[in-house]
Amino acid sequence: QVQLVESGGGSVQAGGSLRLSCAASGDTGKSNYMGWFRQAQGKEREGVAGIYSGGGRTYYADSVKGRFTISQGNAKNTVYLQMNNLKPEDTGMYYCAAGIRAPWHPPGREDWVGHWGQGTQVTVSS
């Protein structure tokens, strides 16, 4: 099994920054992809960013391009999401995800996800 634990969420003013962390443990070797999803109240969960463990190729939702950066730690068991210039519409529960992503899996969808973290709340006020 894989365990994912998120941290770094909080409340910030619009224009501020947060850095989310996801620590993976357990049988992580079978996963080749990790990413972040978010869900606002009353809305469906959506993909935010993703990264391959080996090559470092990244994906970003159009709504966060230029503002968010996903990266992986040296040990390959930690993934970060640096969020800059936050907007109120970024508010939501952010979930870390890990799994096996094939080239035909759209990174913004949940087809590849095998494991979920519990989530960390991000609130951006005006």
C-alpha cells in the first residue's frame, strides 16, 4: 500500500503564496506519477498539476499555468506544489495523488490515480 500525507495548506490573502507538500510512504515503487487535485465546495474534483517520477515532465491545468509549480524531492518520495499569486477561485481542498499513468491517461483526470491523500485545505480571501 501507499500512504500519502499532505501538508502546507492554510489561509492567505489574494496574491499570496503557499507551498504544499506530499510525503509518500509504503510501496511507492510501483507508482510512476504523482499529482495534485483540488475540489471546491459544490464543484467536482479537478486536476491541478502532475509530474513523472523519473523524467520530470509536468502537467498544469490552464487555470494555474504560470502561477503554480510542481516539483519532486531528491528521494522521489516527496512532491511539492508551489502556489504563487493565489486567487479566491483557488480555494478548495487539495489532494495529493499517486499512481501509474500511461501516455493515454489524461493527466487532469483521475484515470491513473491509485492512491489518495486525505487532503489539505487552501483558502484564499479577497
